[in-house]
Amino acid sequence: MKKEDSSSNAVTDTLNKGLSESDTSLSRFDNKKTATWEGWRKVLASHASAPLADFIGAALPLVLDIPYRQEPVCPPDNGIVLDCVTLIETLLAWRVALKQSPHATIDDFLKALRHIRYRQNGADNYTALLHYFSDWLRENAQRGFLRDITKTLGGKRRKKKLNWMSKHPQHYPQLTEHSHWAEILEREEHLSHHHFFYIPQERIAGIGNFLQQGDIIAFTSNKRGLDVAHCGFVLHSLHLLHASSLSGKVEIASRTMPAYVQQRLDVDGIIVARPL
């Protein structure tokens, strides 16, 4: 099996790219997408109060084979596409909205999505996106949407200087605007003072019995300046549900999650977070 593309372009799929200024994916829908989201709402609403494993199980037929693209969820021009982060954000937003009310509307879903994706609830500009996934996890844990359980699983402390975006502005058209680049640089400097916990690759096989279907798995990067290289949901079988840049779609990885880590040369461990 080929390994997931670990080129500099693919490795950035954990970094929220956003749109040019405001996130039109949160406000523009054609009839086809509206009908699709309404179908999702009907399926997932009956599992709103169910355990996380059941919720993810119900979501599987909805997300499998959705095309992969490194863009925000449901861009306005080409139906629903997902990358590894927006797959997680989409299902988490539906769970948040439906737990608040089983009668949640598409607008409720979009409100939850905005709250999950951005640093400040209601902000929708590029620099307010939670670009680095360790930052995304920290912020959403503080908001009560998930719990990072890596430390309790025996995780090791890591502190890393984050500067992938400012060092690779060619991957981010928005950073051609100096004010955006300067804000990202300032944010990276702030994040570099934080630490996170991770499970080193050689310890992952030993924690399998403690994982639950629906746990978020973030694959820590061994590249300089980058915290996380990829992410997805773990399933009962310890296989990974993820949006794959290699296959070009949302899929269940053919190898178990521990084996998947071993075959990725750009990954040295995992972070585990449990949606609440």
C-alpha cells in the first residue's frame, strides 16, 4: 500500500486554509447542498444523545467517498468536499448542534461550525482560523467540545516552535497580504510557548484497548515548524476514518491506525482527543 502523500503540499492539510477573507462556506448554499445537509440532519438527529461510537457509526455512510479537497467545508462552487480537518469539524459541529437540540437547523450547524473553526466565536476572517491543529484541539477543549486524553494515556510532553505557515507562504495565497502574514507570525510566536502531549510511535500499539470509536487521532509531525501532519477518527477496529489526499476521498484506511503511523515517514506519534 502506498503511504499517504507526505509532500510539503499534502502535509499542510491540517492547517486551515480558509477563503480570501470571509468564509463563504458558512453562508452560501445551493439547493443541492441544502438538501444534502438536511438529509444528514435527519440521520444524525436520531443519534444526538447516543454514545459517540454510535454517532460516528451513523455518520459513516454519509461521509464515505466524499471527495477530498483542501478547502473549507462545502465551498460554494462544487458541492461538498472535505479534507482531514473539515471532516472532523463537520461531524463535531453536527454533534454539538444536535446535542443542544435534536431539532437543530442547518443554521444551528453552521453556528456550531463557526464556533469550532475560529478563535473567537462569530469571527470569520482568515487570521482568526485555528490554523495549527494543536491550537484547534486546545481551543475546542476549553469550549467543552472535546477532551484531550493523551496525557492520561501516558503521553510525553512536547514543546515545538511553530512556523510552518510563515516559512512556507507559497502554500497560502492569503499570506501575500503582509498584514495577514504578520498576524500569523505573531500567532505562531505565541503558540510556540505552549506545549502538548503526544504518544510516541513505539507506544501506540499499547493503548489500543483504551481508545473508543470516534476518538480524534492527530498524527504528530516530525517536520520542523509543524505540529500535526494529519488527523481522523479511530473506529472500533482501530482503523482510521479520514479524508485521504492519496485516494482523493473520505475512506477507512486499509491498515490499522498503529500500522498506518509506522508507514508514514513524516509522523512520529499521535494525539488523542475525545469529543464530548
